[in-house]
Amino acid sequence: MHIMIIGAAGMIGRGLADRLAQAGEIGGEPITKFTLVDVVPPAAPDTAGAEVECITADLSEAEAAPRLIKGRPDTIFHLAAIVSSDAEANFEKGYRINLDGTRHLFEAIRLEGEISAYRPRVVFTSSLAVFGQPLPDIIPDDFVLAPLSSYGTQKAICELLLADYSRRGFLDGVALRLPTICVRPGKPNKAASGFYSSIIREPLAGQEAVLPVARDLRHWFASPRSAVGALIHAGSIDLASLGARRSLNLPGVSATVGDQIEALRRAAGDAAVDLIRQEEDPAVLEIVSSWPRAFTAERASGLGFTAESSMDEIIRVHIEDERGEAAE
């Protein structure tokens, strides 16, 4: 089994490569090769004999995808994108990277299949941003897509492309609408949702964090551990039951910012909570307040996708996975 991860230098990409390398298999099939791709050099994971090739490439450049697909990977995890605030602030850049890069990949797969039979599994990371107001309190699986950001629009278009290329038999694709990943390790990124992680991560490390929204704002969360598990699950299960509807809302935890803060208090005490400084940012609020608050996620749950059950569990996972401590 040849696995390709595009966006392999990112947080989820690194976790996915490490988890697959440790397992040495996916869906019961041994992994013989990893091809790790990003615009910066990805780090090679430790493997038990599998070949690892690290490639620096930019999918938005039309010639990049055909070169990558010549190796005919069996399963492709497409994680590469610029994040929400960056896509909103830089219109052309967002469409070039998030939309054009994905289209180049799908076209390269289609054209490779014209040479001789080739139909890889493609797991695409989409986003909750494909939905927009007005929203019900809990979103069902068949809710209409109506994004209110350029990032959400780009992801929604890519979902439609993936469904059509799957329908035509060029690839076997699934789009995962990941919950907001919390608690993200490392430094803050440019995502509008980045504060959801920073108000937990920074106080746990004894550092101040800025909260740009009100505490009653509700959102949908899952840990990096759950996100990686969902990607691996999507790469190994039979997708026939999806039919033409190739996008899934994933399970997660519905919580307000206040719920997050109280979970932090239970994990680390008042001193940690006191490090959070309220400083409202209307631009961030405009983006994140248009996003969903909760999902039924019945289709994904029926296919065996899982996530944490509480914000307390999400914080415990962060402490265990990133700080190397066993949470009490």
C-alpha cells in the first residue's frame, strides 16, 4: 500500500504520518511506501521498513500534481490549504491554493487513469465553514451548504468536485467536515478559530491568551487525536454506502467558550483561567459566529467515526499527547 499525504508538514499531517508509520498498515494492508508532500520539507516518520519519500511541492502550480500522481499512490490524504482568515484576507491566494490546487490534483488523477486503470482512494479535509447562517441549533446531515466566507466557499466547491469525480469513477473520494481541532499544539496560526485552542494551550503553559469573542459563543470541537483517527478510518472503510453524497459531518463536542474555560478551570485551576484576557475582535467574531454549533453526525457515526464526549476529555487528550503527562 502506497500512502500519499499532501500537507504532511502541518499539524494533522504530521500526526497522521506518525500514526500510520507506527501502525505499519491501514485497513489490514501493510504500508510499503509513504510519499509526504508540502510546500516546506516534511519530516520523515520512523517506519518499520516502509520507504519514505519527502517532496516539496505546491499543488497550486499546475505541473506539480501530475508529477506526484505518476507514482500512483493507492490512498491520498489531501490536507493542504490556507486557513480561514488568510483565505478571507487574500482572495486570489485562497482560490489559487484551496480550489485550484485541489482541481489540479483531481485532474492529474483522472488523466493518469486514462493511461491505464487507476482509481485511488482520496480523503479530503473539508470544513464546518461550508455552512452559514441562518443555522438550526443542531445541523442534520442533509442541511444545505451556504458558506459565508471565501474559505467555506472554496471547501464547498471542492466537495462538489470530489463527488463528481467519484461519480464518474475517476477516484474513490470522501470529504470529512472536520470539527474545529482543539487543542492544537504549537504556535497559533492564522485561522479565525485559532483562539479556541489558544485559550486552553497558553494558560496550561503559564502564558496569557486573548479571547476575541463572548463566552456564550458555541462551537463544535474534536481533538487532533480524533481528527487523525477519522482520516485513517476514512482511508480504510468501504465507501459504497455513501452513494453520491460523499461528504460527512464528523462527530464532536458542542461547547461554549464558557464551557471551555470551566473545563480549563477543572484541569488547571483559577490561576490558569486568570491568564485569559477578553479583547473582542469584530472581524474574528464575524467569521466564527456564522459557523455551526452542533451536528447530529448520524451518517458518520453509523460508519464508525468517533470523537471525544466532553471538553474535559479534549483537554485530557491534549495533556497526554502534547505534554507527555497522564491526566488525572
